[in-house]
Amino acid sequence: MQNDNPVTEAIDILGVGNTLSVQEMSDSFRVIMSGNAEDEQIRLFLELLAQRIPTSDELLGAATVMKECVTRLDFPNPEALLDTCGTGGAPKTFNVSTAAGIVAASCGVRVAKHGNTSRTGRGSAEVLEQLGVNIHATPEQQLLCLDEAGICFCYAPKHHPAVAHVMRVRKTIGTPTIFNLLGPLTNPCSAGRQLLGVWDDMYVLPMAQALLAGGTKKSAVVHGLDGLDEISISSPTRVVFIDGLGCTEDILEPESYGLSMWNRELVTASSLEDATRFISDALTKGQLGAIRDMILLSAGVSLYLADVVSGIQEGIESASEAIDSGAVRKTLQLWITLSNTSRPSTDAN
């Protein structure tokens, strides 16, 4: 028998130190995401969850409801789509995952990049807008970009309107909540392949298990051992690969792939202008060094996850060639153009 107030029941369970089942989490989230929970209930619910690492069941239950509420972008064969969305919350570098997504698209991967603005003012949304991409593109424009440029941007507030019911409460809490983990698990295109960075090592395995339970095709959860929610070129990176066979853990080191170990300060942007320039110089001007190496490593893993190469080393080589040949520059320019262009009415079926 379903409880009349699932959120209250969940708070009681969490309050005595127990975890929630997938069903209990789903029931609670449906009430919250429908706007039928009081602010104080939401606050207490989120604060209790934030006192420990969420279980994979809790992540899966919450993500299931988020996907029910999402404004979807339907694209054929979503299993082939790649997302490079991370959690944020780590020391900021320069939107590596965004740059890696552009490189992957230039190599023939369909990339449904999910993202948002950042408390730093230089998240994926801000940087892409600075580059000229229309982050507020209509679904028609997004599909046009995905069709012809191989990449689109799924701006989180446009696709997750139900999250508005908790925004006021989240701002009063002031610390990361389970919602910081849910964004990468709720791609609006149901992308089957993900390169997902987390801000703390303790979330690597639960997020990997949630992806596995959610039926991901081939993904990886990463955390730089220097604290980054990216694949680092300043330290080894812990990675858990997920596919139909389960989870496999590994450590990635730049030197193992012919790249250098760099000081993190060299890839740390101090402003939106810096972050934008880092990406532009590396992708369109062929600038060498730490920034390029960091992009290549993430792009190499992305191409491996998309099954367009047989290994990470081959992916790095393909990514490097795409930058040097100008293919990446052309992809970025086409994306900018298409995101600001309506699909001609003669193309409509």
C-alpha cells in the first residue's frame, strides 16, 4: 500500500540512518517534482540525503523521475549518442568536457551535450554562448545541429522545468545536494554513452552503478586524483568503465598515452574570457601545450566510449588529427551557424 505522504515517510526513514529503495525514492521525487511538497519538507529531505553518499538505488529512483519530467529531444538511435556532462563542484579548469565533445563530434560521433550555467560564471552554457553557440536553441534547431554538425547543446533549465519546484530551497541550503549528481544521469536525449566527471572520489562507484542500473551502453565515470571532475593531466585519474558486462575500474595517467604531466595552473582559467580563449586557441588555432593535452585525453576516452576507435590511444591520435586538419574548427563554426539558424520549412516532413 502506497504511503499518502511519501516525502514524510522518506524523511522518517532517512532520519534514523536508513537508505531508500528505488521505489521509495521515486515516490518521494514524484511528489517533489510535481510541486506538491512543502519547502520545509524538501529542505529536510535534501539535507538528510546530503549527510552521506547516496546509494545507487537512490540515484536511480531520483533519475527515473527526472527523466519522466524531462522535456525530451527525440533523436533516432539514442544509444549511439554521447554526453560529456559532469557534476561540477570541483576546482574549475576550462570546460574540458565541452571541448572534448566538440572534438568527438568532428570525428563522427553524435554528441548531445547536456549542461548548465555555473556558480563560477564560466560553465558550459556561458562558454558556449561566448563562443557564439545559441544555448537557447529550439528543439528544431537542436536537432538540426545534431543532424548536420553532429553536436547540440541541451541547456538544463529548458529541459528540466520541474526542477524549478526545488530551486528556491536548494539556494537556501548552500551546499551540493543530490541534484548536483542527477544532471549527468538525466540527459534529455537519453544518450547511451557518457563521459561523466564527479567532484569527489566517493561518488565514482555509486554513479557508475546508477549508470549500469539505468542501462547505459558504454560510459565512464572519472575523478582526477588532484580533485578535478575531469580526466586530469596534473595527476592520475580514477575511472570506472561501464558496459553491458558490468563495471571495470582503472587508473589513467597522461604519460601512458604519450602526453605530458602538467602543472594544473596551466589549465586553470580565471575568467569566462580565459576559459573561452583556452578552448578557441586549442581547437581553432592549433595551440600546443597543457590545454591541448587535456582536451586530447578526454576526447580520446570519448571516442573510445563511442566505439569509433578500439582504444584510448587511437582516440587521442584521431582527436589530434581532427584538430590539426581543421575538422574541429569547421565543426565548431557549423554548430555556431546552425544553432542560430532555423531549419528551412521545405525540410519539414
